[in-house]
Amino acid sequence: MLYYLFDWLDRAFDIPGAGVFQYISFRASMSAITSLAIMLLCGKPFIRYIKRKSIGETVRNLGLEGQKEKEGTPTMGGLLILSAIVVPTLLFAKLNNIYVITMLITTVWLGLFGFIDDYIKVFKKNKEGMPGKYKVVGQVVLGLGVGLLLSFHPDVAST
């Protein structure tokens, strides 16, 4: 989004420095810095929050030594990782690029499956989580969708 804002500011008002967003190296660097900042600023508070709310791992009794130590380990950390990927991408990427759109859809799709799996484990108290067949079907559907998109979309460069 910032790419389009600064592109407009550069064209409409010729603001000095606004054209720096045209450079992918600048946008990639800013994305990495933003992602790091999200993780550093939100990481500990998020972990404290999920510990306070007792959103933790439940362990199946397999008779293994030390398995009870994992009981209560905070889960749902994928939400933090997803935000550190999606927010910088939305801020700094050209959102009309098919590769960026594909990456965002893929990341959010798989993140949604991870969230549902964790949700079932933590809140529904089902230690198994989402059944494996649903995970596989979801990944196959995503793979087919991405494959078809990259095969037939006119903006995808062919070699």
C-alpha cells in the first residue's frame, strides 16, 4: 500500500525521495526491517498473553520420558509469524504482481489450516487436532490451484 501511496505522491506532487519506493531493493529491505520490528515488538507480549490465557499445548500420553514437560507450551505462535510476513508484504509490495498475490494466498491458506489445527487442539481439547486427510486435501487443493494459476495466467513469464 505504501508503494502506491508514494508512487502517487511522486507523480502528483514530485516530493523528493518519494521515488525510492520504485526500487525493489529498498522495499525488500524495509520489509525485512518491518518484519523484524513486528517480531521484536510483539513477540514477548504475545507469548505472555497466550501464557496468561492458558493457550498451551496438551500432550498425548505416549509413555515417553519428559513428555509432560511440554504440557502448557504456548501455541498459536503462527499468528505472530503470519503477521510478520503478511503486514510487510501488504505495506511494501506491488500488490498487482501475480507472484505476490500467489504468495499471499498460499501463506494465508496454510496459516488458516495451522490455526484451525491449533484451535481444535487447544480450545476443543482434541489432542489429535485436524484430521490428516483434511490437511492433505487442503494442501492438494492449494497446490492444484497454484499450479493452474501459474500455468495459465497471462502475467506469468514462460521460459
